[in-house]
Amino acid sequence: MTAVDAEKRPAATTPRRGRIRLLPTPTGTPFTFSYGLVLLATAIYADLGDQATVTQLLKESSTDAAHLADRPVLVLLASALWVAGGLYSAYGPALLLVLAALERRVGGARTAGVFLAGHVLATLATELPVAGAVAAGRLPEASLHRLDYGISFGLMACVGALSGFLPRIGQWALLGVAGAMCAQDLIELIDPMSSWGHPIALLIGLFCRPLLRDRPTSD
């Protein structure tokens, strides 16, 4: 191999560096990295900790209509500290990849804002009608009390926002996968609140895209 060929040959570490860049780092994506550590800690505790205590904590963190009426800010924040399914859930790794990609493009503060917008607004959009239906006598009072926690609404919002920063083929591929998941949720309707909350959160992320244009990025 000549010296010219050696100069033209791509560095052997380029693919590896590309894979590493997908992962959150303390300096490149501090919000994603810090939040990921919190989620890892709660997932480990949810799987390995005292199950009676875990169950009680999850109940106290639930964003059901009753808790939202009593202490809305606390439960909205606390519910986002748990991953439904714990260490074995696909939501955790998916969230880290999506948040890291979005944070590198728009920064940590705006990434956190998109996540919270999806998490909070989609939760309110699904739980407030339940409270109204109970008040009108169309649903039993037991509907006010349910176990509702996790990161999936925030994840869907960030997926919607991230799609605006991808090449066209990547944008449609990402939205196609997310849309198929939402459609499956609505068809199966196992949990109506989550089933409707996911497409609502995805739309919230799409609406956030124009607000994130031409913003500073992180390296």
C-alpha cells in the first residue's frame, strides 16, 4: 500500500467512534447522562429492592386523576423517575439513544423541555377527561385510582422532535416506527390511557420542531 493509499484509507476507529457518539456522555450530553443514571438506579431498585416498598413508591408516584388533583407537581415529576418494566424494559435504552441524539442537536435544556412537555401534557390530556367523566357519573370512582408512571410519553415527544433533525429517509423511518407502535396501541387498547397518550405525545414532539430550529447544539 502506498503512502497516498494510506492517506485515503478511512481511519479504523471511525465506525467505533460513531457508535460511541450515539451513547450519552457526561460532557457531550450531560442531561441525558445524568437522567440515565437516575433511571438506572430506580430500575435496579424496582427489580432488586423490597417489593412492598417498591409497590408503595410506585403507587405514590402514579399520575392517576386522584393524585393529580391532590399533588400534581410531585407526581408528575416522580412518575418520570421510573421505567415501566425496570431493567428489562426496552424503553430505557431507547430513551437514552433518542435523548442523546436530540441533546446533541438542541442542547440539554431544550431536550428536557421537550421531554417534560410530552410527559406532562399527554398525561393531563388523558387523565383530565377521566376526572370529568367520573364527575359526570359516566365512569366509576375507582377510575380515579390507577397505576400510571413511566417515561414513554416523554420518549414519544422526543422522537417527534428528533425527527425534524434527520435526513428525509431517516425522518420517515423514525416516524413510521413510532406511528406503527401508536397504531398497535390503539388497536389493542390494553391500557386506554397509555394507548391514547402515546400518539398525543408524538404530536406534541412534532409541534415542538419549529421551536427548536436554529438553536445551539452541544458537541
